[in-house]
Amino acid sequence: MSRYRHRRTLLWLLVPYLLFVVAIPFVNRIDPVVLGLPFLFVWVLIGVLVSPAAIWLASRGDPLFAANEPEATDVD
Amino acid sequence: MSTDATVAVAIFAVGMVGTIALGILAVRGRDTDLAEWSVGSRTFGVLLTWVLLAGENYTSFSYLGASGWAYGYGAPILYLVGYMATGYCMVYLFCPMIWGYAKRHGLISVSDIIAHRFRSPAFGALVAIVATIALLPYIQLQIQGMGLVVSAISYGHIGLKTAFVIGFVVTVGFVLISGLRGSAWVSVLKDALVILTILFLALYLPLHLFGGYGELFSRIRETKAQWLTLPGHDSPGLGVGWFMSTCVLNAVTFTVFPSFVAGYLGSKDANTIRRNSAFLPMYSLLLLVPMMLGLAALFVVPKLETSDLALLTMVTRELPGWLVGLVGVAGALSAIVPMAVFMLCIGTMWGKSVLGLGRDDPARTKRMSQLVVFVSGLVALAGALALPNALVRLSVLSYEGIAQLVPAVVGGLLWRRMTTAGALAGIVVGEAIVVPLALGGHDPLLGINAGLIGLLANVLVNVAVSRAWPAADAGGGRFRRSAEVRHEPAGTLQ
């Protein structure tokens, strides 16, 4: 797994998991209603907008992105 | 025929002829060798990779099933945008690595990657067969989806079965000749039409029918509140646990889903895939529209017999013929593009991994692949015409069945000590858990996606077997160059 060490910005990739897995039990509700939308739908909308940003942030500061190289494999 | 119907059918006909022409012209002036036909010579930039991968996510299911689920169940359909977000994280992490491995060794499909990694053409052939069983129902679903779209937008003037045949002819018409590049260019047309029509519907319909989204949702809150949270209205156990486990399972499945792999193997470099993994989750915004409109249909066309027609029934009732025609072309292309890539993908897997058993004769492989493309389309068409439900029942298995290939493909490349026996044992145990649960109606099991349960068992068995019976010299000379391996006899799978 050495090809994933020293790439700390990859931690941003946890954000979509927090939004769509970890948080789901807490956001599965109708209230509070925001701009007429029930809360679960608001949460999903936020998630859809935030996730691409998180993945983009992961690529900033990723040395393999800067080098445009694929990860090496453990076997050939 | 009414004026609206005539206009809609005429626009649809022009769209289909244009599609075949665009698909065929896409490869004008290029070599038509195996690498070009199967993976576009690995030259696609961000745009073509984007439309190909988006085509995988935005199929005719988005028009039919997404609005149909929203209409029938409500909130559970949101899983579709959830797993897309988590899925693209996995794409960022693992797909450039798989792409790099395939490029170094000239591999063109998942089965080809497995055959090479485990030095076992027989293992590759087995994977090709498993993947085909998973993909065929999807082709049939798309043909049937196309039938529903076309008969709806022609106001019933084009019959279901005629529409099935049109879908088959148009798809085969370009994919045999122009392969992945043709599919990508047809995707460009498809995406342009989908984005335009969906944005229009998103803005126009709720405003026209309810006065806005706030009004729509306040009506749902008053009378249909069950639809607004998990597990939704009358759903088969699609609760919070199912939502969470499905967002985890489907995300890892993205990386190896055979037709998705075909899409990203065509990329020209690693960053094309990484950039797309940031752009593509935004496409989910478009997926939210048919879901909202499915909810709107609860009030506009209540008591539909086929919930899948929730969106299209509203469209034909509320919009002029020319717009219905455009929606029809967009919906039909949303069936044709994934169908083309599914068929291409089955063709390339069989041509090289099953019928060729790893033999290195690209010209012959391509001819075999084209034959299999045609046959697989024919099988799906026959299924749609004769047994509309039998094959489709298998589609509940597709994602969860394909998920069992993740440890062998992704894990196999990350962990050199994984043995053929370990990978194979893992897949067998995983499928043995998933298949009976899914076909027996026990999925989700105790609120958890059955595919995830299978995947966990799969990984445990894989690691245990690989460690208990390690390959003799796993650390050193076991891995040779691809050129040498091709001369090995078939059947190293023991």
C-alpha cells in the first residue's frame, strides 16, 4: 500500500463517505425544512455539491496528480 | 396520428438516423485495429472519457426507474446519487492504477487483466463468463427501456416490439464498425440532449404544475410524508442500513464494473481519470430531476399501473410534440449508449479471453469480438421479445455479483501474494452468498446489502487461502513479462 502513503490530501476522499454513509442515520428526517425542501433532500443536495469539491481538493497537493502518473502496482 | 405525434415521431426518426451516421463517421480516417475498436487506442481526453462514464450512470433507467422508484417508494432512490459520490472516490483511488497496468501490458478488459495478473487464461475466461451473465440482463433492460420510451413519446403509435428492434438495429449499426470511439461520440450527442431537456423539465414542469419546488414539497409533506424519509413508502426494506451499505458496496464495484472499465481504459493518461472523478459526481444534479418529477407525478398522474412511466406520462400530457420528440431522442440515446458499451465490452472479453484464450492475434480477436457483439445483442433482443421477465430477474444480481470481482482485480494488483486459488475461492464464496440471497428475496439481509456481506466473506477467504497456501516464489521470479506468458498453455487454473 506504499503508493498511498505520503498523499495526505487523499483524506478529503473521506468527506463523501461522511456525507452519504456516516451521517445518514442523523439526517433521515423531514424537519427542519429549508427553502421548502425536507431535510433529507437538502442534505443530499449539499452532498452532491460538496463531493466534487472534496475530490478536487484531494487532487490538489497529490504528488501523483502533479506528476500525472498512475499508481505503481505490486505485481507486474 | 395527431399533429403532436407526427412531429414527435419525425424528430425521433431523424435522431436515430443521425445517431448511426455520427457513430460511423467518428472513426473516419482512423485505423480500425483491435486497440482502436476496443479502447479507442487509449487516446481519449477529459471530454470523451466524461461522456462515456456519464453514459454508464445516466441510462434509460434515469428516465424510467429513477422517477418510477421516486413515485413508488420516495426517498430510497436518493441512494443513486449517494453511491455516485462515494463511487468516484474509489475511482480516484484505484482506477488510474488499473488503467496504468492495462496500458503497460496492452490489456483491453477486466477478464484480460485477471488473465494477465494471475497468469491464467482459464481464470480470465471464467471472469468473462461471470461478467457476461451480469451484463446481458442490463442490455435487455436497456432494450426494454427504449421500448417504453419510444412507445410513450410516439403517443402509442410505435409498438413496444418495433421499438425493441429499432434499438437493436441502431446500436449494432454503429458499434460493430466504430467501437468505443463511435460510442463516445454518440454519447456527446446524448449528453447535450439530456442536459438540455432535463434542465428544461426541471425548471418548467414544477413551476407550471405547482408554482415551484417549495409548493410541490409542502403538498407532499401534507399528504405523502412517508415518501420523504427512509425507508420510504411501502419499500422492501430499503432503510437506513441498506442505504449506507449500498453506498459502500456500489462504490467499490464502480472500479471493476466491466463496461465502466471499458470507458476509462480509453483515457489517454492517469489525470484524465482523476479529473473526471471530480467532475462526474456533479452529474448527479441531473439525476435528482427525474426523482423530483417522479414525486410530482404522484399528484399529476396518480394510480399509474407502470410506475416507470411516471415521468414520460407527464411529459406527453403537458408538453408540445416537438419537445416530446426531443425528450424521446434523449431517452432513446440513454438506452443506446450504455447498450453499445455493454455489447462492446462482452465482445472484447469473449474475443480475447474466452474464444482466443489469450492468444495474440489481434485481427482474429477483433473479428471474434464483433461476432460476439452481434450475438449478445441478439440474445438480449430475443429475451426482450420472448421472455421480458426471465432475464431481467437476473439484473438484481448484476451489481452485487460483479462486486465479488473487486478483491481479485484491485486487491490482486495491490498485493502480490494473492494466489489464483485465493482469488478464486473468494469469488466462489462471495457469489455463493449473494446469488441465493438475491434470487431468494432476502436482499437486503437484516437491513444490510447482501453484496456487502458476500464481499466481506470473499476478502476473508481470499486472504486466508492465499496465506495458507502461498505460491512457491511469490516474491521473485514468478512474475514475468506478458510476451513470455502468452506462450504458456491454457489451463494453469488449478
